[in-house]
Amino acid sequence: MGHILVYRSLRFAAAAAASLAVAGMLAGTAVAADVGAAPGAYPPPGAYAPPAPPAWIVTIGVEGRVEPEFLGGDSFTVRPAPIFGLRRAGTPEQFRAPRDGAGIALFETQNLKIGPNFKLRARRQESDSSALYGLGDVNWAFEVGGFVEYWWAPWLRSRAEVRQGFGGHTGVVADLSADLVVPVTPALTLSGGPRLSFASEKALDPYFSIDPWQSFVSGLPTYQAKGGFQSVGAGAQARYFWTPELATHVYVEYQRLLDGAADSPLVQLRGSPDQVTFGFGVTRAFTFQQFW
């Protein structure tokens, strides 16, 4: 009788253990299924949020220029000039020489930049100088084109700009330059180098040619300016960053008028082929998110 009871107890214990093992396996499978399904069933917050729009840095400023009253003149005046620049956030502050046109690099590598270029040439009024008497006014000129900039080394930049004029003149102009760029301290940068400018006949004509009527009124001989090299020269600049966003600069630029510009009676009789410009400016950078 005792043996029968022991036998039945062992059978019962074995059945109970088997039942618990099966239940544990089923529970483990269910938990694993829940864990595997959780990521797909409940995506983390923001998993499908659209990417943040790119940020841009716009640099604006103003500078005062002490320059000849007109291109080819020998008397000086003071004029304000705007400064504008645009670059992608995260890219380094772009070096800018005083005679660079405004633009943005649409194609950019470590050494090469290519993009559109814009420059505004101030109008020339007969009332600006007694030397312009009888020559009439020349409207504002808007020059639009492109630029190519190449850094041969971290301290040597070359740049070429080609632009088509609208308004005051309808010719083609080109500016070539090279600059040594020397960061003296983290805040102060010195730079300078040679300059060369080219202008077509239509670009020079409004500023240096003299037609028969202008000759009659002004007393200057008639003259037709021919396209070619407009000037050669050099420039130097010092720029200081007071903060990462705020900077000031001073510069001097010299250019010697050549060929059709230098031979104009306006320059020979009432002006000078030697042109010097002094400038002082301040710029401020602002960051904004692209909204389109």
C-alpha cells in the first residue's frame, strides 16, 4: 500500500513539473513576441519628424570710402557703400577683399568656389565735379555675372569675376585678383595683393568717351574709348573680429588706369590715371533658418 502511494506521488510531481515547464515556455514565447513587436508597434517619438531646414548666415554691413569724385578724377569725396554676404551655416567665414563683388558659392570644395556675382556701380552726375561739366549724367549700373575662387594654400587666394552690365553701361567687365591672407592673431587678419581689370568698349564708353555734343559743351576733344585693360593695381586690408559675429576693417586700394580709360581727354586734361581709395567698414553676421 505504501509503495502505491509513493508511486502515485511521484507521478503527480512529474506531471506538475511538466505542466510548469510548458507554461514557462509559452509565457517566454509570448514575452519575446511582445518585445519583438514593440518597436514596430510603438515607434519612438519623432521617428517620422521632417528634417530641420538648413540654416544660413547672412553678413551685412556698411563702409565709408574716400575715393575720387569720378573714375579718372583727381579730387576726392566720401561715399557710403553697402556690404552683403551669404553662406551656409557651419562653413567658415569667407575672406573678402575690398573690390570683391557680392555673391554666394553654389559649388564648393575645400579649395574651389564657384557662384553668381553682383556689383553695383554708383551713378555719375555732372554736378559731382566741375571737371564733368558738359558731359551729362551716367545712371546706376547693375553688373551681374559669376565668380571663380581658388585657394592655392590656406594663405593664398586667387579670384576671377566676369559680369554683364545693365543700366549705366551695357558692356562686359572682368576683375582678376590674388591675395596673401595672413591671420596675425585669431582676431586680426592682414591681406593684400595685385589687381587687374578688363572692360569692353560698351563698359568704358559712358565714362570715358566724348561725343561731338559733349565736346562742344565741355570744350574737351571728341574721343572714343576702346575696350581692353582698364586698370592694374594692388590693395591691402586689415580686418579685426571683436566677436565671432562683429568685425571691422580698413583698407587701401590703388589702381592705374590703362589703354582706353587712361587715354581719355577727361583723364588726361581734367583728372589723373592714378586712382586711390581708402575705406573703413563694419559688418555683422546673422543666422536664420531657411523658410522655403
